[in-house]
Amino acid sequence: MSKPKIAIFDFACCEGCQLQIVNLEEELLDLLGGADVVEWREAMSEKCDEYDIAIIEGSITRLEDEERLKLIRSRAKILIALGACATIGGINKLKNNFDDLDEVKKCVYGKDANKPHLATQPTKAVDEVVQVDAYVHGCPIDRKEFTYIMRCLLMGKEPEIPEYPVCVECKAKGNPCLWEYGQVCLGPIIRAGCGARCPSNGFRCFGCRGYIDNPNVDAAKDVIDKFGLNIDDLKTKMVLFGSRQEPTIHG
Amino acid sequence: MCQCCAEKKDIYLPELATVMDAKAMNVTERYLRLAMDDGPFDFVPGQFVEVSVAGIGEAPITISSSPTQNGGFELVVRKVGNVTKAIHNLNKGDKLGIRGPLGDGMYPVDEAKGKNVVFICGGIGLVPQRSFVNYVLDNRDDYGEVTILQGTKEYDQRLFTDEVAAWDKRDDVQMLETIDLPDKRWKSNVGVVTKLIPMIKSELKSAVVLVCGPPVMYKFVLMSLEEHEVPHENIFLNLERKMKCGVGKCGHCQINSTYTCMDGPVFRYSDLATMPEAI
Amino acid sequence: MSVKKIAKKDFVEFVETLIRKERVFGVQAKGDRFDFAPLESAQDLRLDYDVTLQPPKKFFQPPAEVLMTFEVGGGYQSQYDDEPFVLLGVHPYDMVAINQMDELFSQDNYDTHYMTRRNNATIVACDVAKPSENVFASSMGTAVVKSGYDVLLTDIGDSYVCEAATEKGEKLMAAAKKAVPADDAALKSREAVWAKNKKGLNRHELKCDPAYLPKLLAKAYKHPVWEERAKTCFSCGSCNQVCPTCYCFNVQDDVNWDMKTGKRERAWDGCLLDGFTKVAGEHEFRKQRADRFRHRIYRKGMYVPEKIGGQIACVGCGRCVAACLPDIANPVAVYNRLIDDLGIG
Ligand SMILES: Cc1cc2nc3c(=O)[nH]c(=O)nc-3n(C[C@H](O)[C@H](O)[C@H](O)COP(=O)(O)OP(=O)(O)OC[C@H]3O[C@@H](n4cnc5c(N)ncnc54)[C@H](O)[C@@H]3O)c2cc1C
Ligand code: SF4
Ligand code: SF4
Ligand code: SF4
Ligand code: SF4
Ligand code: SF4
Ligand code: FES
């Protein structure tokens, strides 16, 4: 069997996820041993028009990007959405919800806030434009999960991505629940797979992996009451990554 | 491993088997004949094995051949997900892992002796039933009248057509087949399998009835059997549940308090009275 | 077997020697909570804890463990974790849970992976010195424990009564050179602790004898409580994860980068999680939150008891009560509600 060809493309994003791949170091060599990377601006410059696996990073913000993405799709056997920007529209989706972006941009991107691709038309996740075969969730992605998914795809296996929420991994790690310390953690409604990265470090989950398939947002309202918090606390927390997705908090 | 465990075998560890024969039956089903690399393989119709493809996972698959037939055992696998897809890639000479035979809920091979036996199969439900059908036919004198009903959705999905034709030719078997959505090639009964039940020639009331098919089929078949006054004790259903361990630990296959992998997959209908989740 | 008494300061010394010789895990502070963790200094051991974040089941059935390694197209090789260890500070209710798990993993099909860890453990149990916020062990008859441990410690003020119940326990305690045979007064004090705990570990009071629960549930299958409570269930599985008697698991394969070798792992699963019963083709047998919520309560109060001689598989540790954000998981609240509606008898 000849080595499968992998191509990586970036659209509107901070490229933080590609950085995660570059940071794989040793494992990156393993990946390169099992596959040929044919297009990857971050790491190399060669161009190629056929690939077994196309990895898409970033969200789709311009019409010409949509065309480019459709072209990539037509040339790729498997298409992967990499990172929250690509899987759920990511932070870029914020601009669909807010009139005044500056504050949010600053809070999210820090010094990157003025990147030009953040000021355009409605943002789309990759699967709003083309069919996606595999999702690598997260902002940034989890390296361990990324390599697992790549190995699965190279074996011709559909990766098993958790359908359950972050709390499962959080509890498996033996963390105390941050709600009891006054933090509005989105763990119960957000898809696991990151190893409960944030709560394990004392920070609430802010939902970068997107909702589970069937989140109970009504329950979230009850919990807010129980802990004596305001519903707006949850709304602002949800909006960061939840803006694109259907179940939004009302009330 | 500790001393006391050293004497016990690892219930999760597959043993190696070799594919003796493999062929596509149609687009979605693949037939495999396997032989264990070490030792004999004794089973009773209705039992299943956990088929293991290293790197992909395990899937429970019922043994489709009868223990009365020599030369390994047969499986028929429908391609639906990771493991079954990987099984479809196996060819003659390939190795795979097997755990089993598993499941204490088997077909009532002894209890049915001397009685009429009726098999009601929907689609791929023929695959597990075939084990007992052939067992009965290989011990034909031990059993009463034999009736086989097979319902299939579309013509191209029919399984074991040669075997079914051979059963049809026998004068000691009543073989009835129907197709739900037939095309020009089909000249026989049309509709769902329950339509065949009134056509059964042998006495149903005293028969042992074995049912296997998709979950939706059971309700209608049971309703019809109720009309024919078949006692619940004489009806046996093959139930499917998600399985992981196959040995009564992981909890996935539970129907109320019952473990399908241990007490099934074949259940006596009257025993399901305490299992509201069953059907 | 012997019952001794050891002064607290001598006990610290004993633990210190133990740490030097063996792999020891003990209860320690974790922020303002407690948990079992590798013990590096006897000073860190906190036998005055209320409840640990995770139950000790993780030492026998870890959150994730390798069952075997394999070669693609080749053979499978069992993997075992067989390093002996000492577990310090298991509360009676958790000990009862371990006893139940022992039974479940060894009956019918003997699980060599669980049992290897279990047989390599020396368990030092200790009576509860400070009740946790949600404990209801008194209601469940698990406030004191009579078997399963190798050593049982009871805090009687300035010293511990330590009862060695097995060979392993005797051997362990032999290193406690300053322990003396327990006198009558010490034994009396221990009785007093037991008597107190039998009543006092009861933040939620079950309105019936636990032995009645299977009968209660037998008539509660269609009760509205399942729907009512499950309305706000996140299906987050927290109640499963923190429970000392939940042992459902998932099994998954992973390959190494050579694409030729790999491992089969099992990991904690939970019957409350969406997808737990989902088969290929998207059919899900317990699709509704209420179905899954009910299943857990039935498992604790009826299904598992059928397998372990009638013992109720909720030991009243109260962890699920604390872990459930919408506050619906409390088994006592469910049972009492059913008793109110359906009566006893
Ligand atoms: C007792 C029994 C006998 C069976 N006999 C046959 C047979 O003879 N032929 C056949 O084609 N199929 C049979 N099945 C169904 C077969 O087990 C599933 O189609 C198969 O497990 C799907 O696995 P997958 O990896 O391809 O799919 P995925 O969707 O990738 O499933 C992942 C895992 O979930 C579990 N799982 C998913 N679906 C099922 C299911 N329907 N039943 C049990 N576990 C499931 C398995 O552990 C599987 O490995 C049987 C099922 C049971 C319970
Ligand atoms: S998902 Fe996050 S880290 Fe990855 S590219 Fe987008 S913004 Fe950057
Ligand atoms: S901290 Fe967050 S993820 Fe962890 S258990 Fe609490 S809600 Fe769930
Ligand atoms: S804990 Fe939440 S925010 Fe943090 S990485 Fe995981 S999904 Fe993203
Ligand atoms: S059900 Fe709750 S209280 Fe009972 S043992 Fe489990 S976690 Fe503890
Ligand atoms: S009962 Fe509570 S802890 Fe359990 S799954 Fe539902 S919300 Fe989570
Ligand atoms: S499949 Fe694991 S308990 Fe039945």
C-alpha cells in the first residue's frame, strides 16, 4: 500500500491548531512515517492536487473561501474539520451575534484581535459548506485525540468520539466540581474528548468542543437557580462557542 | 498476575481462528467459515461468538451453522460499522480472534423434540435460525412437522437461496417465503412475514415457535401467534442488544435485570413477562 | 485474629515505616476535599476525612486500563497490573461496596483483571470519624463493616483500635511494634463509635428497611417520579462515575503508529449516558432520559441485589447526591417519594 497523502488547508483561524500538530514533535514523525503530507503552509510549501485526507482548519468567512473548500472536497477522499473554527465555526462565529466585536475580540484573541479575517461576512463551520467525514474538536485541538483520529483514519476505521459530556472525564479524573466554587462550568452539555482539560486546571469549561448531541439546556437553567446565579451568567458563557448551535438558553 | 488468577483464564482474551472460506452473499452480507487454531469448538444452536479484529474491536455474531455439520463453524455478517466492515475485508487464510461460544439462552433443541417446530425469520434473522433449522433437519426423526417462514424486504437481500430452495424441495418441510417490496423476478408471496402465519399447515398450538428478526417484527408476530393461541412458554425469541464484554460484566446488554449475553440471546417469551424493556 | 491498640503518634511512625517498604495509597486532602492518592508522608494521611471525591474502586477498576495488547492479524496477550499495594483509610460503606464488587467480578465469569488488583491489595479500613454532608450509610446498614478488610482502624480519641482480620492484616500490623493488645476500655470505646455511627451517618433518612427496596421497586416501574426527575437530567453520568458500586465499562481498541501492534482498553462507562444502549443503525434501547434514570435506581435497588444475595447495591456514600448538579440523583429522595405514594407492604 502506498502512503496516503494528507493535505492541510487553513481558512479563517489563528492557526493555533496547526501549531498543536507541529508541536507533536516525535509523534509528528510517526504520522509522517505513515503518510505523506503534501500541502501544508505552516510546515512546507509544496502544492498538490490529489489527496487521500484533507484537513481543514478554520471557519469559512468569504465567498471565495467557499469555492476553494468545495474544490478541496472534490479532490479529497476523506475530509477532516480541525479545531473549533472548522467544527463549529469557533470564535469567529461571535461576530454573528454581536454588534460591537472589539471587546470580545480583545478578550479572545488578545493581541491577534485585529487580524483582517475577523471582519467579513457571516461565518460558517466547514460542514455548513461541504460534507465532513471526521471532526477534531476543540480550541485548540487535543493532540492526543488528533493522533488517535489520524491512526483510526489511516486504518480505515471511524474514530469513536465521545457522545457524552465533559463531566464524565472530569469525574474520572477525580476533580471537585467547579460549580461548588461558584464557577459556571459548561461541562454537562459540552462534548468530552479533551480529558476535561479546563476543569482539571481549575478553569470552567467554556464549551470549545461544542454541544453533545442532545444537551439538556433546561436543566442548566435549574442548576443556575440552585446555585443562586443569574441566567445571564450562563448566557454569556454559552455564547462564546454556542452561538451557532441550536439549543440556546431562553429566559 | 496473582497466583489465584494464574489458574483462571482471561475471559476477555480472544483465541485465534482462521478463515477457511469467505464470500460475499450480497452487497451487505458476507459469509465466513472459520476454524479455531487450537482445540475443538462445541456449541449449541443459538449461541454466539465475540469476533475480534485487532485494532478495530469486537462484535457479537451468532453462529449460523449447525453443530451437526463438521469443518468449522459459519458466520454471516452484515456490514454496519467498524468491526463488521473490517470482517468484510477478511479472506481465506486470514486470522481473527474468537471468544465463545457465549450465551446460555440457546435454542430448545431437546425440549422441541417430538413437537412441531416453526421458524419465523425476518431478513437477517434467518442467519441464527439456520443453525437450528439444520440441526433439526440433521436429526429429522426427532422432531414433528417442520415449518420455515422467511420474510425479506427486497429480492436482492435474500440469503442462502440455494439452501432455502433445497428446504423447499423436501417433502418433510413446509417452506414459505415472502418479499415485502418485490420486483419482476419474484413470483411468490408478497408482504410481511406475518402474512405467512395463517398458511402454516401443521398444528401451531402445540408447536415450538422460534422467532428472529428486526425489533419491529416481534410485536406483529407475537400478536398473530396470540390469535393462534400459541402458549407463551412455547415461543422463543432471539433478542439483540448492544454488547461489549459478552460475559455479563459491562452492563450494556441489560434488559432490566437480565443480561442478554448471559441469559440470552434466545429467550422464552413467558420469561419476558418480568422484562418490560424486552420488546 | 488480633485486636490491638496503638497511640496516634506511634501510628504515624508505623505508617512512615510502611511507606518505606510498600506501595501505599491513603486518604489525603485535595484542596478543601479529600481523595485517595499515593502516600508520600504519614503526615499527609487524613483518617479524619468525611468522604473522598472518588470511591476506592479506581484501585481495582481504574478509569481506564489496558486489558491486552495485540498484533494485527496475530495473537492477543493479556496485560496485568500485579504490583501489591496497601490502601489506607477505606470507610465502611466503601468497604461494603468493594465486597459487592468482589462478588460481581468473581461470580459466573471470573474477571482476572479486577481480581488480580484486588488480590494484591491490603486494605486498611477505618471507621468514620466525621460524617460527610450527604452520607446515609446508617439508613443502608453500611455504617459499620464486618468483613472484607485486612485491618480495621477505629479512632477512639488518642489512639486507634486496630483489628487485623486476615493473615495479610496480621503481617502488616506486625510492623506496628508499639501496638499493644486492646484492653476492655478500648474495645468499649470502639463499640461506642460503632453505636454512634449506626445512627449518626444519616443525612438522608430512608423511610424503610433497605431489604424492602426490591419489593418497593417491583411496583414502581410506571411511577411518574422517573419522568419528573429525569426532566432536568443532564445525562452527564456523574452519578455513575462517583458511585462505588457502578462498574459498567466500555471497551475500545487503539493501534500504535506502526499500525501493527496495539492495545485493547476498557474504561468506565455509565448507564445514564446517551448512547449506552445504542446499536449500529442508531437504534437505542433506553433512549429516554427517564428510562436511563430509572435503570440506575433499579440497578442499585433491585437488579444487582438479585445477583448478590439481596444486598442493596447503594451503600449510602452520598457521592451521587453531591455530584448531581440538578439535584435529582439522591436515591433516598426517590425511594421515599415512592414510599409516600405507594406505601410499605
Ligand atoms: C447476540 C447477537 C448476535 C448477533 N448476530 C449477528 C449476526 O449473526 N450477523 C450480523 O451481521 N450481526 C449480528 N449481530 C449484530 C452485530 O453484533 C452488530 O451489527 C455489530 O456489533 C456492529 O458492530 P460494528 O463495530 O460494525 O458497528 P459500530 O456501530 O461501529 O459498533 C461499535 C460497537 O458497538 C456494539 N454494537 C453496535 N451495534 C450492535 C448490535 N446491533 N448488537 C450488539 N452490539 C452492537 C459492538 O460492541 C460494536 O463493536 C448480533 C448481535 C447480537 C447482540
Ligand atoms: S480552533 Fe482555536 S486554536 Fe484552533 S485555529 Fe481555531 S481559534 Fe485557533
Ligand atoms: S467542573 Fe464542570 S466538567 Fe467538571 S463535573 Fe463540574 S460541571 Fe462537570
Ligand atoms: S474543558 Fe471545555 S473548554 Fe476546556 S478544552 Fe474541554 S471542551 Fe474545551
Ligand atoms: S448510589 Fe449514590 S449514594 Fe448510593 S452508593 Fe452510589 S454514589 Fe453512593
Ligand atoms: S442524575 Fe444527575 S448526575 Fe446523574 S446523569 Fe442525571 S444530571 Fe447527571
Ligand atoms: S455484553 Fe457486557 S454484560 Fe452483556
